[in-house]
Amino acid sequence: MKYRKDRYGNDISILGFGCMRFAKKGNAIDMEKTEEQIDYAISRGINYFDTAYVYSGSEAALGEILSRNGRRDKVNIATKLPQYLISREGAIEKLFQEELKRLRTDHIDYYLMHMLTDLSAWQNLVSLGIEDWIAEKKKSGAIRNIGFSFHGNTDMFLKILNAYDWDFCQIQYNYMDEYSQAGRAGLKAAHEKGIPVMIMEPLRGGKLVSLMPEKAKAAIAGYHKHYSPAELAFRWLWDQKEVTCVLSGMNSLEMVQENCRIASQAEAGTMDADDFALIENVKTLINEKIKVPCTGCGYCMPCPHGVDIPGAFRCYNEMYMESKSTGRFEYAQVVGLRKQPAFPSQCVGCGRCEKHCPQHIPIISELKKADQELRPLPYKIGINIARAFILKKEKQVKK
């Protein structure tokens, strides 16, 4: 196993065990298989385990296994505060104590504000006294490192990154998301501040493995280095020195074994021209299904009426590259839940964006198509209900 350093010089395995997708037996976690996989992972040097309050049964299963085998002090536990469930100060401590109990521990090594998509979510926590709470927990040792996980665009990531003295962060990042979400710019910005970056969705939930187009699979299968699709994606990430740890939602022993093998070999800066050419070819083959040739460059922004143009097109394309539900869900998550609305329906057709688009995309007409597909009636209703809940919570906080 290879290791990279956290902010304070501690070793973090470059492969982390994502605990959201533990093996199942029926509707419950298969404890026997999960314990076997965790034991193997630890024996091969994995020391970073990522779970969350809302991952059903995950914290309790991880806590039970580590406690039973006496391995709690051999690993780092990362878990998350469900900030979207909090509307009063006392709830922070209540949820944290519940997590400690589930995990059978007296401290959390890496604690994240879960799924920040907008700066206002962090500001709400600040108004509830989160900064003093964090300071007290770090002083007592109950929390060793504080961070946040993020879904949103690069600009918002940078605002959140600079809003607090974070110890680490977690972003969605892979070769298809190089210039979306926090993206390469966000990765480098965090690294420049000395903040470790943990990577989630390195395989886009399997979209860069079993669910990729057959042409892309064939291109990888014919490559002379005999990489699997997963190995190619992992090596691309670990080739970047700014990446600290890559989380993999492993749920079979074979998957743990294969990922540990790759992580024992990967080094930063070792990919060659052939490797990068293969990546670009695979991206081209995946992108053959895109609806709008938007590169996410951002020259169309800012929209004077608040529309997130790159965000809309990215999720619109995801509907056809992956699945309609995937694109719609991501759009609801990263655009629909913002404090300030950013929907294509806000477009007034001023044309400013089209004048600056290097791809010469007919943005105004394509936005209308994107909005129709991204927000069919059931999704509009769901987004509106979620937004109303968030706004209500914010009003309660301010009282």
C-alpha cells in the first residue's frame, strides 16, 4: 500500500474503504462478508474508512467489526454530520454523540460537514455555533480533523474552501468530471492551501466500469498495458500528487484484493503519453452520446439572470451518457437545492452567453430543451418541496 500525508504529516492510505455499499444479505448488511473484506483491507494497509450518519447501518457495522477485532486504533474513521437535518444548535451534539455510540469509539479521526452544495449551508451552521463546537471537540480530542464533502460547481467549492480553516475536504472527481463539480481547479486550490483531498465517485458509481459504452470497453481491453477500466480510472487519479486518498465502495473480497493490488503499484507522475491518449479516446467514446458540446469552460458565465448554464448542460448530457434518473438527480442536488435559484427557466434570451461561447452553442434554445428534460413535473414538485424545507429551516435558524 502507498501512503500520502494529511495536513499534520500523518500517513493516509491512497486507497480508502468507502462504507456506503457494504455487501448485503437481503436488505441487511452481510456482516460475515463485510468483516472478511475489512480485515483483508486492514491487513493490506488500508487505514481510511469513510462512512456517514445516513448510510443505513454502515456506522454501526463498522463500529462493531473494528471493536470485535480490536482494530479501532489501527485505522482512521471518517464520518459525517448530516448538516441538512439540523435546524437548532443542540442537534449537532445529539447527532455526534449518536455517531460515537454507533461507531463504538470516543473520537472521530476525520469529521465532515456532509454534502455542502452552497455556502449558505455552512453559514447556517455558523449561526448555530458550529465553529465554537468544532473548537471544543478538537481541543478535547473527540474530533482530530474537520472537513467537508462537496457537490456543486467550482466557484461555490472555492467559496466554501475559503470560508473556514479546514483540515481536509472530499470531492467527486474522475476523468469525466475533470472540469465539473469542484474539478481540477478545486483540487489544485485545496492542495495549494495544504488541504488534503479525498476523492469520492472515482468510477462514477460504476459508470466508468461496467456501465460504460461497449466501444470504450473495447478500447481499454485492447490497450497493451492490460489495464481494467477500474485500474485506468484509479491510476489517472493517483497520477496526480494533489489527490490524497481515493475512496472505493468495495463490497466483494475480489474487489478489495484487486484495488489493493493497484494501490500498491500506483505512483504520482508515472502515467505516460499512451496512457493519457487512451483516457482521451475513452472520454471521446463516452461523449459520443452527449446532447450539447459544452466543455464547462465557463465563458458564458456569469449569467446576469442567475442561470447555471454549464451545470444545466452537464446534467442534461449525463441523462444521455448515463441515465435520465442520474442526470435529473444530480441536477436536483447541485442546482435545485441552492439558496439562490439558478434554473434555465430564468433565461430571458438576452444572448450575452452566446456571444462568449467558444463552442458556438445555441445556448438559449438548448437551455429550454435541457430544462424540459431535467425538470419534468414530478422533479419540479420534488425540488420545490425540498427548497421549501431548506428555506423554512433557515428561517427557524434566524429566529
